[in-house]
Amino acid sequence: MGSQQRDLDALHRFIFEKSNIRGELVQLDNCWQAALSRCEYPVPLKKLLGETMAAAALLAATIKFDGRLTIQAQGDGVISLLLVQCNSDGDIRGLINWSGEVDSGQSLADMFGKGHLAITIEPEDDGERYQGIVDLDGDSISDSIEEYFRKSEQIDTRVWLGCNEDSAGGLMLQHLPGTAVSKEVEDEDAWDRVTILSNTITTEEILSLDVKDILNRLYSEEDVRLFPAQEYRFKCTCSREKLEGVLRSIGGEDVYRLLEEKGNISIKCEYCGMDYEFDKIDVDVIFTVADCVKGPETMQ
């Protein structure tokens, strides 16, 4: 029997029975294409952005929260900024800022120079914001993610990422601490055995095979339980209202000066490519509203 049609833009969670091991497989298609359509990235940067988007989806799925997860990498090399955001609803977006030539043979450390990678978790409610930071001294984004879990979470984690022109995807395994499985039934050799099996997966398999085919291909002798898929989509949160707030924060004096120099103010969202135009009437309304909100000054 041949391979079945796989889900598009989906993340699947699975666990290994009789062990404290959980896994996730993500495959991004339409949302990856949407991110690519916003900018002409060199091939090495396409690979980096796709793998980081897959990594963000994998990380967000490990957290039981309503909110947003951000992977942000900055350095003094060719790449100045890598930014991917993913929320608990499955919305994802990403971008890279760079200058100069990028060599396909460069490692992550070569492309960023002296830099760091930050993973930030921001709950929607009043929950505490969390951030973990690691140096960008590995060869790949998967190296940095594994290092993050070693340093910040103390969880054994392995990550396999891949990307091509059509899809981006990844596989992640974690050996969780605790007693989810009793010592009497726990398979103590499972982590070593499962990671050895997982090391045989190829990028082509991650991107093209259905999750059930992958699990059967890797873990046919293991007792694996698969959970329903979570869908992902490319979605930008930019809006005219948010940019009006940015202009207010800059201040009327500077905004009107810019307006006088340019004739109008043009802002392009780097995530989705949406263009926003503000003329003098728009700016007048923005600062009239701001003045009304502040209210009249009172005598002291």
C-alpha cells in the first residue's frame, strides 16, 4: 500500500507509552509559501526562516497557554534580525533582515556573527512573561533550540528540521522529568533507542510523508499514541490602528516634520508586505483624537 496524502499546515503530537517521551511533527505548506511571497530571500535564508518557523510551531505546542511565542535572533553579522512569532491559535509569521552576501556553506554562527537567540513566551492574560536566551554559537537553529532546553528547561530535547521551496517542517522529541509513568512499567532504555531511530529520518521524509507513515517508518516496534492535528496558518497582526498608535508615540512634532518632508507617510509591514499611507488629514485626525483622549489641562 502506498503512502497516504498528508495533512497540510498541521502539527501532530504523539507520546510513547511506558515512557516519559513525547514527540511532535509539524509540516508547514501554505503558510510557508505565504511567508516566502513577502520577500526575495537568498536560498540559505529561506532555509533558515523555514526551519525557524517550524521550530516555533514545535515550541509553542509544548506550552499549555493562550498567548504568543517569539523566537528572535540578533547579531552583528550579515543577518541582523531573525524574528518568528506563533500563537496558541496556530497563527504564525516570520521575517529576516540582512545585508550583504550570504554563503550557503555558512553556519548559523557565521551568518549572525556575535549574537544571541531569545525565546519569549507572552500569555494573553496577566500571566508572567518569560524569556530564555542562548548564544548563537551552533551550526544550525536546531542546535540553538536544543541548547535552550538544556539551559533553560533542563529537558532532554532533540530537534530535526528541514525546508525546501514547497514546505518547512520538523520533528521534536522530549524526555520529560517526573513520574508520568510508574517505575514498575517504565521502559528505561526508550530514550536512547528512540533517538537512535529518529536520527535516521531525512529532510525529504519530514516534508513529504504523512505523519502515520513517518511514525511507522521510524517506530514500528514502539507503542506510540497519536493525537489529533492542530492547524497552522500565516497571519499577520498588523493594522492601521496599531500604526496610528506608533505615530502617536513618536509625537506630533516629529510626525508633522516627516509629513512636510515627504508629502505623506508610507509604512510597509515587513511581515506581510501590506502598505499603509497616512496623509495630512489622517495625521490631523490621529493627533486630534490623542488630544481628546488626554482631555483638557486643569489648573493646579
